Amino acid sequence: MSEPDANSYALKSAALTEVSAPNLPYLPPMPRAYRPRIGMIGAGGIISAHLDAYRTAGWEVAAICNRTRSKAEAKAAEFAPKARITDRWQEILEDPGIDVVDITPHPADRLPIIEAALKAGKHVLSQKPFVLDLDDGRRLVALAHANNVKLAVNQNGRWAPHLAWMREAVGAGLIGDVISTHISIHWDHGWIAGTPFEQIEDLVLYDFGIHWFDFLRSVIGSRAKSVFASASYASGQTAKAPLLAQCLVQMEGGQASLVLDGATLYGSRDTTYIAGTKGSLQSDGPDLGQQSVTLTTAAGIARPHLQGTWFNDGFRGAMGALLVAIEDGTEPANGAEENLDSLALAFAAIQSRRTGQAVQVGTATRLSL
């Protein structure tokens, strides 16, 4: 038997030829002609990203509701001056001229609103994370089908340019079967100190991590089997919720990992690596808005020139996918039924963090706050 050479021991890679990047449909989807009047329920901080994205797309926001009218009035003045203002969300559901409702309050608060909207025959875009209980989610999905309306989840990270391009590359078979996916994010999430968000014990794995569980689900399908996760407090952090979390995912024919360092004050970094049987994908940059992507295969290395940024193209993609589905009579790419699989990954990670044991995906069905 011949011995491997020194280059093999050193894990060196051969020089690769630069090749043109394939043209992939990663940009936010847009309906061809469907232009509904949109009703917004909730006017918290995140709604600015929604409204700015819809304004850029040319979609009409007809009404904005918030319990504190002044907040809705301020958002309307900045982004949708013709929008009607109300402090009763029922008024939006009673408006026959509004076809689509974007519902943004926290999960427990928006559950009855989503249910009422579906019963009223409105198409719904729910803020993420979708629900606190998978059974509630299944009930809402069934209700949407029964009322012949679409229900989607605002998993806006799917249309962050770098994630969208990589997802499309995997879907096109450019790297073959996915063997591993490794996501490593280092940023400062300490802004939650003094806000209601720090009361969520597993904030990083749930409210933030759902983006990455959803992305992982979008590239590996239903192959995830179990999750082992942990979380801890960073030295010197002032927020009440742990800002550090990590998890390992066992999947059929491969593995995945997610590292979330939410207490990185200086030198933030975000990387995503996907290895397949025919190639690999890598995205890297100082933050989620500045990312460069490479595709490496036997043909060489390709570096696509990406357009846009996560904020706010990701939000345009989430609503755009819903509008396309309504127009075409199909299920949204970010449909609620599929999103339950992403939540099942997150719930398994949280249950593992709490028990210190690996958890089979699908056995943890709800989040206890």
C-alpha cells in the first residue's frame, strides 16, 4: 500500500480555474400582475423593514393597525401616507378591499388574529417564529386550506442574497447531495438588554435561530434526525437571556452545525459552508448584509456578483412569494406547512439545551416560554 504524500497530510487544495457563475433565480419573487391592497397589523420596530420593502416593490399598504395609534400614524407618515389608521385589527379584517394581511405581533398575541384573518378569507403573512405549538400551526394550516386562502411565514432570511443564491444552487443540483452544512455567526445581540426580548430564555435559538433552522431545512429537506444543543452566558453580558448558543444536527448521510455567538462586540463575522458530493458553497462577510459567495466544483471556482441586501430585500421576498402563490394558485415557497418542519428543528434544539440530551426531531412539539 502506497503512503500518502506530504500534500495530503497538509490538507492542501489544488489551484482552481476561475469560471463564470451560473445565472440563478435568487432575487425576491414578484407577482406578474397581482397588486392587492395590504393591511398591516402591528406597528413594532420590525414593521419599518416590511413597509420599506413594500414601498420599493410598489405594493399598496391600505391600512395599518396598532393598539397605540400614534405608532401606526408615525409609520404611515414615513412609509404609507395614504394608509388608513386604526387601533382595532378587526376593522382591517372587515374591509372587503383588503386581500392580504401582514400580521406582526408576538406569537401568542397573533395566534387569534391569524385565525380570525383566515376565517375572514384573508391571505396571511405571519411574522416569524410562526407559532409556539406545532399543533396550533397545523390547525392554522388546515384552516387556510378549508377557507381556500394562503398562509405564509415571514422567513425573510430565505431571500437574503447570499442565502438565496446558495439555496438555489443546491436546488439546481450544482453541488450534488448535501453532506454537511455549517453556519457560524458572530455578532452583537446585546441590544436586547432592557427590552421584552430578553425575557425569552432561548431567544437566540428561537427568535433569531429560526432563520438558520429554516435555511437548513430549505437545503437538506427532511433529512434531519436529531439535535444536540447548548447555550451559555457570555462573560460581561448584561442581557438576561443567554447570548451564546450552538447545536449539532445529525442527518441522513451527513451532519450540520450552528454556532451563534451573540456577544461579539468587535470583529463580527458570518460564514456559511455547504459541502456536497459534487462541490461546495461558501459565504463569508463581516455581517449579514455584506457577504461574498463562492461555488467550487470540478469545473472550477465561481464567484457570483450578488444584488441587494437582506434588509430589505428579504422582506420583499417573503411577501412576494406569498403574492406569487396567490396569483398562480400554488403553495408559497415560505408556506406555513413547510415552516412547521423548521420550527420542529428549533424546538428540538431548545429541548436539548434544557435537558442536556440529544432530541429526535419532531418529538418536541411546543415551546414553553
